[in-house]
Amino acid sequence: MDLLQQSAESLAGRIAYQELGPFSVTEVEGTSADAAERLWVRGGFPESFLARSEADSFRWRRTFIRTYLERDVPALGPRIPAETLGRFWQMLAHNQGQMLNAAQLAGSLGVSGQTIARYLDIMVDLLLVRRLPPWAGNAGKRLVRSPKVYVRDSGLLHALLRIRDEEELLGHPVVGSSWEGMLIENILQRLPEAAAASFYRTADGAEIDLVIEFNHRTTWAIEIKRSLSSPRPRQGFFLGCEAISASRRIVLYPGSEAYPIKDDVEVMPLQRLLQDELLNQSY
């Protein structure tokens, strides 16, 4: 962050930025038999993922959160009490993958809606939180207008919720949205610069977890289901696909095989999707 601040002052108009995210699924494949599950539980920060034990990983993440709030954030300029920003971050974790309800968050923290917007802007700028916008086409539909919010690193999400290992995670209500957030983060790290990502939801129940628009002819609709037995999407997914004219319909699931089901839907694991040529080029 110090480098960003200095470069912005001295190299305006002569510098490009490349975001370096935590480890992705493709980067840890082959490190162990359970690499993908470990990445999900521990997150992608090297010290966390490579820790000797679950306890060491959890301890590192809790320390990271505390020092970031108490030392790093104030050093960047925002004058917000560490305890307040920590509570806000934790509240976002409890609402992982949900649409932002600024009024509810404001009431819980005892601040205004404008203050919540400022807190969220800070967390997004620090690359700790992702704000996924709603799809903005087809004004004739009653579209949801609030963004979805995700803690970007699944390991930090679990540390904020005091989830120490996979056993605790699998029994926690956040398990589905945690897995969804990890997959979305892996996909968005690979998107070409010109591609746009959003989600689709209408007031009458049509919903797509992730919409990727590569250009005006190529739009992917992605449903994320943490289920091996019934990966078929709900009817709302198909309604959404028709509304956005999806050129490809994909269901991501935790299995290892890829196969088609009816209505032109492809079921596949995340690793297969990340091999697609559209996600491996920049333009």
C-alpha cells in the first residue's frame, strides 16, 4: 500500500497496476491430495495455506486481521476505530454472498447509511471485500439493484467467524456461501480485462449466481451448487438465462467429472472451467 501511494503521486499517467490475488485453485493443484479443500478452509495467503497445522493457519489469520485493523488501515489514512471497522468486517462475513442491506448494517453499528457506504468503499479499495454488482440490462424487468458482498479470501472469512477447521466449516450455516465466494473469486481472478461480472436476480425469483459478459455475443450464466447428488439448477436459473440471452449455461459443483444435462446445461468442477480458453487470454 505504501508503494501504491508513492507511485500514484510520482508516476501519474505512466504506470499500470496488476492485482496479485491470493493463491488460486490452479496454483495449488498438485501440492497435496486435498489442496482445493485446504485452500477453501485456509484461504490463499501463503503463510496461511502453507502453515504446518490448522491451528497455526488460524492463528496467523486472526493475527493478520488484528494487525491490519490496528496498524495498516490507520497508516493508509482512514480514521476509523479498529473495533468499529472490525465489527463491520465481521458483519459482512456473517452476510457472505448476500445483498447489501446498508440500513440494517447502519442500525447495528449505530451509524448512518452514508457511513456504511464509506466503510464498504474502504474495504473494497483494500482488496479485502468484493462488491459484485447486479446485472444492469433489460430495464423492463424488476431487477434487484443492491450489490452482493463477499469477503474475498475464504480463509479470512472463516477466521472472522472463528471457524477453525473443515469439520467446523461443514457444520456452519455459512458453508454454502463460503464455497460460492471462493469459486467466484477464482473465476474473477482469471477474467480478461474487457469482461464484466455481475449477478442476476429479479423480484419474482429469477436468479443467476454469476453472469460473465465477454462481449455482446458471449455471455455465460453460472450457477454454483455445493451438491454432488442434485446439481440441476432451479427454474429461476433458466428464466434468468432467457432474460440475459446466455450463450452458455454452466453449473459448478464439487465433483470431478464434467457432463451435460438437458436444456444445454453443462455441469463441471471449477478446475475444468478455469481451463477454458476465454479465461486464459487477455484482450
